[in-house]
Amino acid sequence: MEYFNYTNTVDFAGDQDLVSALELSTPTEEILARYTTDDFLVPAPEMRVPFFAEIRNYLGARERNDPGSTWLVRKIDATAVRATEMAMICFLVDHIVKSLSAPAIITRIDGEFYKATKIVPRSEQLSGANYTEIVELKEQLMLDLINRWIYSDEDRNPNNYLIRYNSHNNQILVAVDFLNVDLVSEGIKIEGTPEKFGWTRSEKTRYLTPLKAENFLKYDMSFFNMRLDWFRKLERPRLENLCSGALRYSEEREALSRTIADNLVRRVEYVATYFNSIFPAVRDDRDGGKYSSMGKSFTTMYD
């Protein structure tokens, strides 16, 4: 069975404005260096801010050296710094593992702390889309589950994703809102159920994905490895460096960076082992002919 190719993020996104907004052509360490420069953002009071952001006290901002790159920013106090740093780490790791997510960072403007989220042009919230039926959307959510499981991000609903229709009429999913992640708790916070795909977790009222577990059952490891293979390539020293950069305002910077890197490596191994224990390496699906041709045409379009 052939699948859409989600790993070539530049070709999959398709449109240059989306590629630029998500920094898909920029090395992760280069992004980190730019995003950890104070005052690289400047307030833009003339910007029109979406209503949902305006009522949450977000303001518009532009990059000092690239005024076309626009952001939503909100002033935060010291109690919100740590959560915003964790969100930044998740964005950086997402970028490495070929997962589309909107840049979310902590920064300072005129000496004050801000949470900043880059604007994804011409996008809307996923909640209005039929993501359980549209193959592209469902599969992107399925792969995204792997990220959120590893980050212990137990607050994923359709409002935590944006959808963007590109010029090829593909439906691109972009993850947003990572303020509820738990990167520092040791051990495995979310455990896979042993006989049938699923999970148990401590936060009973929250969700790892908007999808039901049944949506995953017809897939195999050749699909899930599109994401897991990239996670397996993460090396502890690189993770520590990324965390250290994102935690530049923390007095516990180095110790916390080691803890988070250790946790991520451990969780990647756990999730990969669990998926391999549940899903076959390759599934022989005789009903996959129509889907296979869709995958071929999508891949051919971007080869």
C-alpha cells in the first residue's frame, strides 16, 4: 500500500509563502539563532489582528529584518515563561522531524517577555473541516499523534490545528498551541494499551488527537515510520543544545536541558517500540488500490 509522502515538507507545502512562514527551507539551528535574538520583532500597531487573537490581547509584530514576516505577540509575566519555553522546544523538534507546526517562541521586546506565534497566511482552524474523511487531513493527524505522544501534549482538539489549502488544492495541516506539553516529567506518562492500539493517560479529560484509535488500525509501519524514522535520528547532544537555546532565560538551563533531552530520547524509543509491537511492517491491503493511485499521483506531482 502506498501513501502520500509527507516527509518532503517543502514540496508538500507547495506554496512559497507557506514554506517561508514555517521556515521549511531553513536549518533548525539557524532558526534558533534568529529567534533567540532579543528585539528581532518590532510591534506593528497598524497590523490587522484576527478577532480570535485580538480578544486574547494579542498584538501584531513584524521581523525587524524581514517586515513581510508577521507574528502575533502577547505580553506574558514570569509565571508563563517556562510554558512558553517548552512550546518553543516542541516547535524546534517538530521542525527537525518534518512535522508542520507554526513557529511558537518566547522573546523579549523592549526588555519585556512576549509569547510570539508566527502567522500562517490564508489559514483557518481545522474545526470546520471533515478531517475524519479527507485522507490527507486524517493521515497528517495520525502522524501528528506521534509528536504529541512524545511531548505528553494531552490537549489536542481541532482548534489546535490550522488548515491551509495550497495552490495545488492540497489540504495542509499545521499544528499550533503547545502550552500544555510536559517535557520534564520522568518516566512514561502516556502508555500504549498492550493488545489493541490505544493509550492510557493521567489526564482523563484531555485528548492526544481529535481522531479515534480506530482510524489508525488499517495502517502499517511503512506509514508511521515517515515520522518515527526522523525521531529516531534525534541525538541527545543536539537536543540538549536546542533546549539550552530555548531555555536561555532559565537559571536551570543546563540541568533542565539534559532532563528534557533524556526524556525525549526515552519516549521516542518507547513509542517506536510500542508502534512496532502493534502494527505490521507492511500491510497487504487488497482494498488499497484506489488509495494507492492517489498516493502515486501525489508523489509524482512533487517529484
